[in-house]
Amino acid sequence: MNIPKSISAGDTVGWTDTPADIGLPVSAATASLQYALRSATGTALDVTGPASGNNWACSITAEQTAALNTGAADVTIYWAAYITTAGQRCQVGQGVLTVRPNLAALAQFDGRTQDQRDLEALDAAISARLQNGAVLNYAINGRQLAREPLAALQAMRSDLLRRLRAAQRNQRRRAGLPDGSLIRVRFK
């Protein structure tokens, strides 16, 4: 199946599927191809690929992709593809489509991941703790306030940095770039 893995909301998207992609001995002249797109939030879209020669030309309009993601975060859409021929329907594929936000429709956008935002907040908390004194707990008029120990904050920071570096390595691998890993080889 040639449906894209990710799209941007508000874009027009098109792709062509062939009988070889389907893996069944069918022809576009005698079989119809439909996609059912669904999200966990209830967004639903059905796409029919009309015959184009012996292939199916599928498309989603700009208005339809805009409706798939109206927010500022990526939306995961689950899809299934079906062939119908002679009154018989058969699922021929399924997968996941990521719909990125339409930046042109947003007044404000924060492209950082949740881990990046958490790391910034944690750095601010550590900095404030160091500037205002590293007191763990105190009591005034019977009221008590206890803070997280600085060592625990630093451990959380180390964990966030490790996760961010792993995500960056994975992103570089997906882009076909070196991920910064060191591979040691010894020849004899």
C-alpha cells in the first residue's frame, strides 16, 4: 500500500496503488479500493480510490486533511484498506498515518517534544532551588512544605537527557544520517 506514513493537515495528498501492491489477482477495472481512516478521538474519513488504468488513484483533499488535525500536536490515524469485487470485501492492508499540524492555521506553535519541555522546566526548578537555597523542608505556623531532594531532580534530568539523546539518534537513523554511535572494529 502506498498511502503516505505522514502528512500535514491542510495539504492535498494523493497516491496510487497497483494490483501488485494489493497482493491479490484483481484488476482496478473489476475491483474497488477503499481506505477507512480512524483516530482515537473519533475522527473518521473514508477514501475511495477510483480506477486509473489498471491502478487506483487515491486522494484526500486539503479540507479533509485539515479536519484530521485541527490542533498543534501530531495526530495518529489508523487506516485499513479494503478491496471489493463481485460483492465480496477483503482487507488488504492496515497501518498508521501521522497527521502533522497545519502551522499556517495556528497563531502559536511549540514544536518541542514533551521531554524537551520537561527538561526546560526541570532546569528552571534546579536553578531556582540553587538560587533560593537548597532547603528541603520547613514549617511555618504549623504548615509544612517539603521539596524534592536536589539529587532526585538531577536523576530526573539525567533520565530526560538520555531519552532525548535516544530520540535524536533514532530521528537521525530514520533520516539516513549517522547517529553518532561509535562502532569499534579490529582487523587481524
